[in-house]
Amino acid sequence: MRRLFAPLLLSALALPLVGCDQLGIESPAAVSARKEADSKAIGGACRHAGRAIEDCYTLNKKADKAAMYAGWREMNEYMIENKLEPVLPVIPLESPKPPKPVASAPEDGEEAVDEPATTKATGNAKH
């Protein structure tokens, strides 16, 4: 009796998990298809905005490059076929902050010299 009950109970508990998409759990295939579609859309949008594919790769590091290129190429063909001009972006990209200059360390045998900013700018060095 117990041997018959365990498989029956196990299958009854597993049955609701068959529709795990309804629980919000995405399958790996669905995640891959969504990422590919997103990357393709990014590529198409980059081409429509007049961006080079290399710029598109740089701006969207996490996107799939092959799908991004496919979207860019499809949009390029569409724009050529329909004689469409690129729509230039109105909102400028936020440029990353420029790197801070690194002070070079003095080499062996040299001493670090700190000149005041006024002597550098005016050329009035003390001798």
C-alpha cells in the first residue's frame, strides 16, 4: 500500500510544476530568445540613429554582438530600400568622467620638485 501511495503523491505534487511559466520562472530558451531579440532591437536602433556598429558594441557591452549586428544590418537594408535618413539623437550621451592625471613618481636619483602654480603659469622661476 505504501509503495503505491508514494509515486501517486509524488506525481500529484509535480503536476502543478509543469506550468512553471505561470510562476514567473523563465526557461533558459526563453531567456536566450529574449536576449537575442533585445540585442537585435538595439542594433536596429543604433543604425536608425546613424551610429556605427562599433559604437553600438561599445555602448551596449552586455548585448549579444551577433544579434546586434543582424539587427543593424536589417535596419541598414530597410533604410537603403526605403531611402530613409538616420534620425540623429537629440539627447547627448553622458560622457564618462575623464580619468584623473596620475602624477609620475620621481625616478631613482631625482627629487620630487613642487613648484607653485604661479611660477609655472607666469614663468617667474626662482634661481
